[in-house]
Amino acid sequence: MNLDELKQKLRTYKKEDIKITSHADMQAYVREINVEEVKENITNP
């Protein structure tokens, strides 16, 4: 899978479908990033 294919696949996910692990949640907190922003960045690379 190349980068363009990956971006297309990520766009098909809904924010509600993305599960944030406790580790990812902690990393977002340490980096002072909102978890919703993380989900937005995943669905719109």
C-alpha cells in the first residue's frame, strides 16, 4: 500500500470509529494536544 492509498483509506473512517488507547490519550495530554484533534488528523491526513 502506498501513501496515497493509505490516505484514501484513512478518509473512510469516522471519528467515532477511532479508538484512542490510554497510552495515546496520555501522549496527547503530555503534548498538550486535544484528543479530538488527533482523531481529526487521522481522518484528514
